[in-house]
Amino acid sequence: MVQPYYMDRELSWINFNVRVLEEAEDPDVPLLEQLGFSAIYQSNLDEFVQVRVGTMLDRMKHDPKKKDSRSGRRPKEQFRAMLDGIRELLPRKDRAYSHTMEQLKNYGFERIMFGDADAEEQRFLEQYFKREVKPLLSPIIIDKRQPFPFLRNKALYVVVHIAAKRGIKLGIIPAWTRSGRVIRTGKAWRFMLLEDLILHFAPQAFKGYRVLDAAVMRVTRSGVIEFSNAATGGGSDLREIMEEQVAKRRKREPVRLQMNSALAPEAMDYLIQKLGLKHRQVFFEETPLDLSFVYKLAESNDDPALCYPQNKPQNRADISARKSMMSQILQRDILLSYPYESISPFLRLLDEAALDPDVVSIKITLYRVAANSRVVEALCQAAENGKDVLVLVELRARFDEENNIAWAKRLEDAGCTVIYGPHNMKVHSKLLLISRRTENGVENFVQIGTGNYNEKTARIYTDLSLMTANSEIAADARHVFDALSTDSLVEQTGQLLVAPLCMRGKILAMLEEEIRHAENGGPAYFAAKVNSISDRGIMDKLAEASQAGVKIELVVRGICCLKPGVPGYTDNIRIVSIVGRYLEHSRIYIFGTPERRRVYISSADLMTRNTQHRVEVGAPLLDPQLREQAIAMVQLCLSDNTKAREGQPDGSFLHCTPVKGEGAVNAQAIQYENAVRASRKRKE
């Protein structure tokens, strides 16, 4: 049943990307960072089109009448609403980019077209084209006699409309070469993009033909990979299946065509028909169709006013660099908060385990890792040192499949035992178990995180990492790895929340407990910080709790299918979303009032895919100080009036602003300042 407090999942995601776009429009954000947010907006949208629009097209083909449980729409209706939402934001995205680029001219950064160049620059560009570009071009002619070529996913092409006596004739030029995309003219940072240069000189690539008009285009293909029990079961090697599926995905059907201008109507009709698209799937954009080049501008910048100040992750004052991490974890639980605090203590723990002769086994789940992963290298070293190293590599981590296939091979070559987990669901947990032999028996060290084992993202994503020697948590962790090794699921736990069988039910039970407290006239409370919320069962329970009088506060960065403040349903629910310098990624659940409070960190968002269709792990914060640390983090986010947006009953989010007499609160900036102060105390 569709409830009045449900928000359509796809439109909620589009609303989230609007919040990213707001950062590109914010005059308080440094200019090159504004440009970066425009690029993030576009990159987010690319993935949305590949995955969600691609999925909706599949549903239109295979289950066209099935209504969405949150919006009540059929796939075709959702498909149109998604495309309309994307199209509606195009002018705003174009304005944000253009405004930023206009201001950057004052600092020497300027993208030019050939007609904007002076005589000297034009001579340089013409020579550059003849010397560096033209010899590498591969133009082709397309007409009724020639087959339409395969266009690579998200690659740039120049398409030209060529005069023909009969029918339509097109020319297509791949707009990439090894010479690079950003062509500097030699004057400060005045530059031309390669696709614009090829577009200008396109007639030279088709000598003997009359070019009527030309445009830059970019095709986005479906990124959906389907897994059936038949495909992944029956003893088949998942790695081989994944390699095959990734290769197939490159050739999946187009779902979107972007162009910087239109060709003549008959040429457009021909192009769209050849790609198997509808006109509603074509988008005309003024900004470059691929904004990834903006990161090159930021890398070259030496003006501190144009970028955020460099915030170096801080070393914790209470973690000794002279003592082993295992000895310190035996003394107390440790909670690291990235990117404010350094990931180094966790990496030290892995390195120590790899070298310690008394460590007998290391077990870990890997979802995404850095390009030059110190985590993988430590695991390989441990295996080479004779330790029993079990690594679950999730080959189905979307768009990281090829990387993970390569890492799996590297780990196997080093002597690690590599497994892939249950055949019908992803393993999204962030779990590490180290076992060490001592005179008094086996010591176990467990690490549970909210984010990936990735040194790079640990500098830009907010995440939490718990390291503990608690025996009950270690026993649960061992059960998780035993289940993963035997293609089964954990059915019972003591301390940990483990999806899909031992997380959602416990969350609902703890919410029910809060409802009972409220119905008995006592104070009741629930708070959570997550990336997304869409699980209908949990949303219904939150609405029930709200109606019973439970105070509910949520910090939701991305998809939010729960509408707060809907009269009679979610009056007691407040939702805040923060989009700022760092990507908010930590997941925290808080149940109860202070005297009976339970706090968990988790790898799981409150989405159906996480709670019911993945292996996820959440851990309780048993140390009172760590509980307060996590609670303070959530409360700080809820008090943010700089980068926070307040959820509205219609599902939209409005920017929070300081009330009169109230100072500005930027939760991310404050957390970094706190980390710096704590680090300085250590030095003093």
C-alpha cells in the first residue's frame, strides 16, 4: 500500500543530486571546488542513468504493469518522470558551470573555442591539430550502405551531417587521442578541449564531402548486470562469470544521448533511430558533455583561494606510535573517525598482523579498495609469511568489478584463500578478524567499519572504524566468516547486527521497544545517520513510532523515501541532509534515551537491498566514551546550519540558515577543528 509519507525512490535521488548542484552554485565554496561539484553532479547523473534508468528500461520490457511500491507508478511512468526530472535540471547545471567559468577568468582559467582565440593562438591550435590530432583520427562515413558503428559508453564523438543526394549520410569521429583532452594555448590557463578542436576542423576529416552541420555527442549505455541463480550457481566460477558479464555490459543498449547542439531534424531522426532511442532520451547541453577535465585544472592550481585548504587527517592523541596496535586494542576499544583522523592506526594493525609470528589467521571482507592498496599488500605479505589469510572479495561491487577481479588474482597468487560469498547476494560488510596465539589461549581482534578499506576515500569520505578485542563480538565475527565460507547465512548473533537475517528484525524490535516506552508515557527516542533510507518496513515502523510519540531524528545524505512532518503520520520525525566538502558516509543507529541508550555503527543503509538482500554487519559501541562520541557526531550534524538541508513534508529539502543571533555551524569543519585540537594536545 502506498503511504502518504512515501517518496518515489528515483525522484528522491534526483533531489539528492540537486543538493550536490547547490554546492556548485554556492558563492562561499571556492571556485575550483564549485567546478568540482558540477563534475560530481554529472558523474552522479551518469551512474544514475546507467543503473536506474537502465533498470527501468528492463522493467518496461519484462514487467511493464508492475507498480512501484512507494510511488504507485508503473515502469513507463517512472521512466518518463526520471527523464523529465533530469531534463528540468539541465539549464540550472549549465548556468552553474558557466557562472563558475566566467569568474575563473579573473584567475587565468578560461576555456575557449577556436573563434575566441587570437591569431597567434589560432596558428598554434591549427598546427597542433595537424601535428598531434589529425594523424590519429579515425573518421567513418555512415549511410544506408554502411553499418552503424559501436559507440563506446560515455566516450566523446564528433558527429557531422554530410550532404547526400539521397537519404542521410553521417560522419563520426572518435574525439579522444593519447595527446590529452585539455590543450593549453600557452597563455596562463587558456585552453581548448580536444572535442571542440576536432569539431572545428571536422570538415578536414571528410575532404570531398560538404559538411552541413556538426556536434559533439556522448552515448550512455545501460550499466545493469543481471544475476540469476542459474548463472551464478551450479558450481560455476563466479570470477569467470563476472569477466563475461562485464564484457557484455560494455555493449548493452544505449539509454541516453547527450549532444552540445542539434543536427538537422532528418539527421537527428536517423541518428536516434540507429541508436534505438526515443526523442525523450536525447539531451542537449551547453556544458562540456564530460566534465572530468576540471580535476586537471584543480591539480595545476597554486592559488589557495580557489580550493579548500588542505586538511591533513590527524593522528589520534590517545594512540601511541610506539606501542603495538594489538596491545592498545586489548586495553580498550578504539573508534577512528575518517577523514578527520588518520587511517594509519588501522593500517598499522594489519601490518603488525602480517609480521607477528604469533598471528595465525586473518579474515577480511573487501568491497572496494584503493588503486595501490596497502590493505591488499599487507594481506599478501601475511600469506607469504605463512599465515592463514581468508579474503572475501566482492566481485559484484558495481563498476569496480574489473578491479576486484584483478585483486582476487593478486591475492590468490600470494597464497591467500579467496572466496566470493553467497551466490545470490552481495557481501557489503566491512569486517576484519585477526586471531593471535598466546600462552593463555587465542586473542582475537575485530575491526568493523562503515566504509571501505580504501586509503584514498578515507581522506574524503566520513566513516567510522571500530577496533575491539571483545570476545563476544569476535565470536559473532567468526560465525560471519564461517557462514561466508560455506555459502550460508548467519541465523543468530549475540552482539552484532548481521543482515540479511539478524539485522532488520533486531532494528524493528528496538523501535518497537521505543514505541512501548512512548505509549506508557515515558520519553522515547531514535536517531540514525545513513546514506539512504527506502526500506518500507522500517519506514512504516518509524511512522508508527512517530504517531506513538517517539522523537525521531535522521541524518540522510542521499535517497530519502520517507517524508518527515506529514500530518498524522510523521509529525515527530525530523530529517536533515548534509552535502559538503566531504561525502557523508558513516552509518550510526541510536536507540533510546540516555539512561538506556544503545548505539551501533554499521555498513548498512536503511534500504531494502541492504537489510534484506546483502550481507551487512553492524556493531554496538559498548564503551561509554565511544557511544558519546558517535552521539555527539549525529547531534552536531543535526545542528548544522551551513551545509545542512531540512526535509519537508513534500519530500524536498530546504537549505538551513542560522536564525537571528545564532552562529554558523558547519559540522564537518567543526569535526576537523576538534581533531586538530586533539592532535595538538598530544604534541604539547
